[in-house]
Amino acid sequence: MVFPEAKIALCMCSEGKRPFGVRFEEYENEWKATWAFAIKKKGSAEREKYDKTTLKGKIRWDDDYPGCPYCGSRGFVICCDCGGLNCNLHSNDETFTCGWCGASGELSDYEGGGFNAGGDR
């Protein structure tokens, strides 16, 4: 049996500004979020190098993806300034503020350019 490539990326909860890990698996040139977990100890994500993960291509979530462990969001926003991955509560607001670098801007569609897990802090 062949298993898909899997990577853990660091994401920031846009509501509570707390980091969490997201497991992505590669299927046919796209990355599917399959699992998420809270990061409880400061520094543990860096020790595991979750903040160094870089993914390029389409990003989707698996039907069983549980969403952000803090707010439950299943959506993602990738910051145009730092490249950091954030969860998205899908509000009607058209603007977003990055939990990593604090940059704000209008939401737009993701074109698959990639992201740097944890941003460029």
C-alpha cells in the first residue's frame, strides 16, 4: 500500500490568536487538510519544525477534517505579506487581519502559489 506524502503545517486561529497544527496529505497535485490539533506548549511547534513547512498547489480539506481546534473553522486564509496560514471564520467581512504579522487586507481567491507555515516572523 502506498501512503500519500504528509506534512504538518503551523496555522494561527484568527479568532483566538493561538497556533495549531494541520496535517496535510498530497493527493493528485493538491494538498488536503485531514486533521488539526492544538499546540499547547510554546516552542513545541518550532522543535518539530512545523513552522518551516512550505506547501505549493491547491489546498482543500478532507470531508473528515475537524477544523480549527479553537473556533471550529474549516477555512484558511494565506497572508499576502508574510505567507502565514490562518484559519478563517467565513464571516461576511471582506477584510482580514493576519494573526502572524498583523497585516490587513481584502480577501481574494487563493491561486495555489503556496504558503509558509507560521509566516515569516
